Amino acid sequence: MRTMNMARTTLLTLSMAFLLVTGAAGDVVFSDLHLSPDNHLLFQAEVQAPGIGRYRAAFLTELSDGHTRALTVFPEQMQYLSAIGEIHVQNRFGIFRLRSDESGFQPVITEQSRSGSIDVTLGALGESLVSPDGQYLIRLERQSPSQAYLILQNIGSGEEIVLSRGVERTDSGPPAKFSPDGSVIVYSDTNSLYYFSIPAYETGRLTSERFRRIGDGSIGQAGFSENGYLFLARGRVIYRTSLNALFARSLLHDGFVSSTAVARLPFAFESGLDTMIAAPDGRSVLIQRGSDHIQLFPIQPATDITDIPALRLPPGTQLLETTWVRDGLLYILVTSPFSSDRTSLYRVRQSGGRWTTDRALSTQDIRSIVSSPDGRRIAVLQRDRVVIRDSEALDLVATISADRPLNVVWTSNDELVLGDFETIRRVNVGTAREQVLALSRADRLSFPVRAGQESADSVNVLTGLRAFVMDPSSAELEIPEDTPDFGLRNTVSDRFRVYLDVLPSGRYRNQIMVRNVASLETRPLFETPPFRFRPLPETAEPVDFEYFRHGSRARSRDVAVVINLPRSSEGLLHVLDVLDRYEITATMFIGGEFIRRNPEATRALARSRHEIGSLFAIHRDLTDAEFSADEAFIQQGLAETQDLYFNLTGSELSLIWHAPFYASSPLIRSAGAAIGYRYIGRDVETLDWVPLWTGERRSALYQPTSALLERVVRNAMPGSIINLTLGIPGETGLFPGRPDYLWQRTETLINELQDLGFSVQPVSTLLSRAR
């Protein structure tokens, strides 16, 4: 256990919990400096949030002691804590709490807020989990590219305990779940599930972790119902146990040995690909199989396989979220980049003992759906509004205009709190009355003028077309009687001068400089965080343009992450989503077998901004002694793939290719070059295409995904080409697949590369910049 440092620093430290997007899109940019006569500094900091865009946060710093206070709170993530009537908000600058019945907010007590500094996170936000009573927080703390500490923090005292010292970092956040009453945490570590009792921890009765082991599994196999039962999917069976039985059983047995088996599955649950969600009433479970299949299973004694209803979504769809509205009614929001209707809302209902499903809404801009506490209404978040509908018939109840709504939480059956790009506000659905609780952004800032002089006891804020007067100590808001003056900005007082200094490189695009007139000292307001940038080599490494395995080592910090699609589309939607949110253009190599199996996905890739190369007509090792591939065969295979792609999409492949498994020889390369193709190799081999088993033996080349990620990040250099293979490796073999997949950690990989200063580019960019 450790206690947070409560010392206040005079020089403000900007702690960069940094997963950097290199370049202008990801730098922290300071602006709008305004200094009061009593040495209070207003300023704004702009950041990039993947999938959301750029936004600015406003701050007030007292230069005499360095204490900084946030004036705005952008609602990237929002949760209602009904037990205490507060809104929990997380964004790039920290974690904050708002009352649901009055304006103002306070930062959650952390090391940064106690010292008066700012905690900035770029790249993946790393969603934290908060207990239902708001007292505890679970978060990840980076340990290495693939590993992290799983931390439990008491928000009130600041005390922390390390739940696990080596959980795997994934794109899906902390591998843990709170029970509905917040008394128990279930978490996974190294393919084992454990529980953690909050009451036992608070009273000093917590047993050793080895006595709290539930059994083998990952967090995706476990789920709580609202009535306090814990469900576990293992093999072809769904088990259920109460929390009290779990405590006793884990001391005597390994996991769910004597738990109740409540359902049997017609397939084996795959922990690396599948996820289970328990219904609130515990009478059914939803299992997401891979990325595009969802099946619903009732929980009842002696369930026969033939009695189990199944819900199958169309191919090429990806689950965004599942909302259990009430017993026997749920909504499933899916997305597909392969369809003109990018999002669809499916309604699943139980009537007379039978489950039915229908496509309730189809539109391009459904962002999320949130159910009211009684399940009678749902809030549908769209591009510029929140639409309130009856949950059963979907009749329109109300429409709330919004500036790009981000989150909605219901505080009662009639009231909700809406967070968008302008404000966080409470809205009564019936009366349409609204109250602004906090500001998401500030377009203009100034100090009020009293007795001819600016005063820092309040701050004028203009957001959109509305002006507010804010108490900076609490962020409480009032509507001014007269429009405040947002005139010229001042950067000089009797004691200080402030200005912006442009930086040529690094994590800041600029920094705030403070000139102390009395001490003659000029220092940055924030300490520059240490660079993790991988240095450029002193000497250039030759580049082979006929067998292009890497770009320039010395001209830039560009790398290429190439996506190989030999057969299956498994993982494609996840990877495309990550690339889209990070605004990355990648190179993808698709094979003839993929094109034939996945025509809609192929058309969608042709419409995308990504560079598409050839992975040959068939997925075979062209250097295999049992497989004779001469020049004519190779040229015919390349031409066949190009024609197949053109006939399907009307577009041409880029004239770059590589053979399956990156097999290479002078014959293979020259055969392609003779008809205009350039051979693309790689200098960082991921080995993610190796299955766990080859035949009946464990594959000699197999490595766990965590080891692959560590090795890739360790070996990446300027100009590197890193291959990422989608699908299920060894799918035609006796035992296909892996326990988990590197493509599931695409966002983690990109963040690690960008944190080292690399910019992810397509192969064509590496080629042009290497000349």
C-alpha cells in the first residue's frame, strides 16, 4: 500500500501520463494568456482526443504559489453515482465530480490535484472504473509496452493498493469489474480470475491472493447480474454462484468446481475472442462471439441446447454497446463501415416465453443509447441532438438540441444530465427545463473589472453564445445581468510577465514562460516532461528499393504498420476503428482468398483512404519444396488478384505486394518486378500469424501476444515496417487460433509507437521519403 504525495509544489508540474500522437495532431498547445494585476493567469490548453477531435480546457493559475484550478470539464466519459447524487467525469486532464442538482465541480483527489498541477493524457484515455458509491477507483498504471499495474485507489484518502503487478494492457481498459453493490471486485491476471473484498480490505481481514483465486479465465468470461450473482463462462457451460458462496468456495476449491451449471452452450467459449454479459435480472446472458456474432441464452435449470434462441447479426457488423432496458427487453447498437447506414439499433424482446428481434432504427449517426432507471424511456445520442423515445414502441417523447453530444446519464426517470461540446447540463424531459452544471469549453475568458481594476475573485466565460460568471474556487456559475467585457488580453503585472515560447520538437508545441521581474528569473510554468523519443541513428542505413524492408533510418521517425488480410476478416472492424479514431492511413495487403470470402469488406476497403496492395491469389508458402512456383505462376497469381479486385470494386490495387508468410527469393521478387510490382518486406516480424498448435504439437515459433508486443516495440526503429495479420491463424488446421491476438492491441501498439516519437505512415510515404 502507498499513500499519495500531498506536498504542494511551487513550480507547477505538468505530469504527462503520455501516450502521444506525434505531430500537430497530438501536441499540447497553450493559448489565450491573460494575467490579472494580482498575478492570476488565465490560459487554455488544447489536446486531441481520438475519435472525438481537438478540444480546449481552461485553467486559472495563481503565479505566487503555482496552484492551478480547472475552469472547464470536458465530458469524455461520464457516470452517475446514484448513491451520492454525483456525476463522475473523466477526460484528458483528470477526473472530476459534479453535483447533479447544482453548478460547479471539484477534481477527484489525486497527486496532481493536491499539488495543484495538471494531469494530461493523450492517446488512449485509459478508462478507469469507479465503484457505485464513488469511493474507489480502479485504473491501470503503465509498467511496460504490454504490462501494467492494476491499481485500486481510495478516492477520499488517496491510498492505493496494487491488485496485480502484471496485467496485460489491452485496448479494452482495466480487466476488472465491480459487483453492483461495490463490495466485490473480480479481476483477471495471467489467465486467472480473482476476487477482492472491499469490506475485508477495509477491516484488515483480506486473505492472500492465492486464497482468492476463482479459477482459470479472463475478465470477459465473468459478469455480474444486478441481483448479486456472479456468472462465469467456461468451455460449453455457464456457471452461477452467489458472492457468499464464492468466498467460502475459493478457500476450499479451485474456482467454480461446485458452482451451479445454469446453461450449456452449443459451442466452446473462447476467452481470447468471446465476451459474456449477464442480464440485470440474471435470467439470461448475452455472448458476443468474435466481432460480429451475438447470441442470447436463457438461464434456467436443465436447459436443452435445442431450446436456446440465437441472435445472429449480419456479417461485417461490430457491437458498439448493449443496453438492457428492463427484464425481457434489450437494445443492441452495432456499426458497419461496409453499409450506407453506419449504425443500426436492434431490439430484442421476450414475449410468451419466446425471444424476437427486429431492426429498430437505422441511421448514420447513432452514437449511444441510454435507458432511464425504470426502463420506460431510452435516450438516443445522435450527431446534433439527443432523442428521447419510448423504450417499447420507440415513439418520440422529446428532442434535445446539442452540440455534438458525448454522454448522457439519467438521474431519475424524468431528468438526465447531458454532456456535449459546450456544457454539462441537467434537463427535465417533461418540462424541457435546463440548468447548466459545468462548462465543457470556454471560447473567451476575462476577469471582471471592479473599481477600475480587474479582479480574480471571479472569471467571465463565454461559451457558444452564452456568457457566465464563474467562481473559480468551485466553478459555480451565474448568469450576469450585463454582457461581460472580453476585450484585450494582458500579459504583464507589477511582478510577472508571461508569454508563449514555440518549441521545435517534443510533446509541447509551445510552453508558457513566466518572467519574475523581482528575481530576474524566467522559467517555464510547467516542467518539460522527459522525452521517450527513440533517437535517430548517426549514420544512414542503405535502403533496398527492389526489396523494400524499411524506409530511411535518418530522415524522419516514420514507421509503417501494414495490415495483412489473407483469408478471414476477423479483427478488421476493430483495426479500422482504431485507425479511423487516430486518423492514420495504413497499408493493407489483401489476398485473393480474402476478396472471394469478403466482397463487402473488400468494397469498403476500396472506398477507404488506406493503401491496398496484393497478398497474392492463394495463401500458400511459395518457397515450399512441395509447391513449385515459377515466374509464370507468380505473375498469373498477381494478375488474377488485381483483376479480381478491379472487377469487384472498380479500383486498382497499388503495385506493391508480398508473398504469403513474406516468403522471398530472387525469383519471387523478379517475377513481380517484371510486371510492375514492387516487393515489400518488413524488418520487424511480429509472428502474430503463428497459431498455438501446428498439427498436434505446440508451434515452435509461438509466443504469447504480450511477448510479441514487447518485442515489436523494442525492435521498432525509424523507417520500420511492422506487419499485423488479421484473422484466425492456422484456421485450416486441426487446432486453429491463439489464446489472444495482437490485432486486439492495435491501439496499445500505436500508442507505444507514438510515445517513442514515431509517426505511423503508409508504405508509399516511407518509399518517397527514403529517396
